[in-house]
Amino acid sequence: MKAAVLKAFGSPLVVETVPDPVLGTGEVIVDVSAARVLGYAHEIFSGQRRYLMALPMIPGPGGVGRVRATGPDATHLAVGDWVNCDPTVRSRDDLLSPDIILQGLTAGSASAQRLQTYFHDGSFAEQVRVPTENVTPIGAIEPEDAPSWCALGTLLVPYGGFLAANLKAGETVLVNGATGTFGSAAVAVAVAMGAACVIATGRNEAPLNDLARRLGPRVRTVKMVGDEEADRRRILAAAPSPIDCVLDLLPPMATALQVRAALMTVRPYGRIVLMGGVGMAGGDGLVLDYAWVMRNCITIIGKWMYPPEATPRMIALIRAGLVKLDDFEVSTFSLDEVNDAVAYAAAHSGPFRMTVVQP
């Protein structure tokens, strides 16, 4: 098959012919129709983000395609089914504390690299082999719609955060970092889940206004100015009721001040979900007041990705029209143009924008 291979950090991807994946028990092989290119993929492939990747590797986190072959443990999947491939692969020998990798992207820990050795290659290829439990039917679609369904990879991340927080319909939610790729998706997901009000924060007024225009009157925007106390007051003034849940999705280049300004607006007995990257680029880590957390009975949840059952639930929200794939502007590239796709994604990332490779 044809695939794009990262042979060394800092070098371009090389499109070449590689052996087809071989099916094993507990696995599915999928013909890849479309695979999302992350806006920060160039930072990963350059080595800037220091992801745990055993090179050479076929990168590509997840994708949409059609089942080519299944193992003996698959009882519902059939050859030709349109499916989503979830890159969040978990080890199967420790249900309480499984190791996690993002297939085709990074291992979550040094011990998870053993798992990455086997489920090594990702979706920038004509075929990909994934664990059976990571393949979810999306129902009948037209082939030209496959790129739009790659939005699942973006929507599922904040959805996992809201599931971890047990978000309930009618609650007031704050999305910190709402003008980014995952933050804007979080606002859409919170609205779809029935939030009474979603407070969306960001530094850029234009995408904030666009969020409110797209998603309706339940979205209230707050432009952050970089003053912790002033930003906190602005958030609280915008909220029509106490804030039940805060989801932080700010990227590694953000400061701990920007995170803390939002987190400390949550009500007593409220929940905070951390899914961003503050401190991961070498800056100061997050510091919260111990007494404030304790005396207000604040629940703080760290969440990486989402549980397996999130995928069929999100597909159901899309099928019901509660989340609209049409909101996403999709730019597509062939596999031979994969390096152009990586550069394009870096220059054109943002709310409801998506770059896709079509092997």
C-alpha cells in the first residue's frame, strides 16, 4: 500500500510503498478514506512537542473509512461498513489503569511505548489496522462526505471532558479557550448536550462573535484581556447563573494566569476539567489555592481524550442534528500532497476549520 512515513523528526514525510497491514485476532483493517491533519502536526513532526514516537512511523491519528477485514471477535461489523477509527488505544491487561497511546501520534507514557510497538502506524496510508473496539460504525454515507466525518476526532475530545464532568442539561458551562479548534468544538458540544448557557472565553473578538452567531443565544462570549482579576469579574458578570462546570482547553503556549482566571469562577461544589496544555511547553504550571479548593468542595478532573462509548454517542448526536458537520470548513489533500496538508493545517487552523488527507 501507499503511505506517508515520518523517518526522522524535522524531515518531511516520505510517501512510499510499504507492506499491507496483516490482520490479527482482535483487530480490524480499514481502507482509509479520510484522515484529519492536526493544526499543530508540524510541531509534532519537527520534534518541538517531544511526543513519544518510535520512528520511522506512519503518522495520522484516526480517520474515516470502510472495513476491509475483521477478526473472529467482530460480530456486528461487516466488510464495506463505513466506520470511524478511534486512535485512543488502551492496553487490555489492566482495566483499572490501562496504558494509553494515540495510534499514529504518541504514547502516553514510557510504559505505553510497548503498546505503540504493536499498534504502531496511523492513518496517513491506504489501510490502517486498529483494535476491534476502536472501530465504530457511522452508518451509510456518501464517499464525498467522509472528510466531514473526520470532525469526530475534534468533537470527541471536549465531549470526553463533559462526560467526565457529568454535565447535565440546564447547567451553566464555561469553555476556556473557546476560539481554538477544540475549544470551539466544545462550545458546540455543550449546546448540543443541553447546557442552558455556555460562557466562551478568548482573546480574539471576531471568532467569539462567530461562535455566538453560529450557536445561538445560549452562548455568551467574554473577551479576555490578560488581567486575572478583571477577566474573572467579566466572566462572572456574563454568567446568568452560577457556573457549574469549567472546561479548560488552552494550548501549551497559554499561561497559568489565563487558566486560573477562568477556573476560579466555578461555583462551590462545581467541577473543573483540565484538558489543555498549560506548562507543557516549559512555562509555569498551574497553581490553585488549596484552601479555596478544599473549602468550596471543588472537583478537579484531569482528562486525556474520551471513553470508548463516547464515539457512538457523538455519532448519535450528529445523526440527530444536534451537532452539525456542515459547520466545519474542510480542505482536502491527496496523500501525495501530505506535506502541503501539514503546512496548510498550520496556517489555517482555528474554529470549525479542518484539513484532511484522502489516501
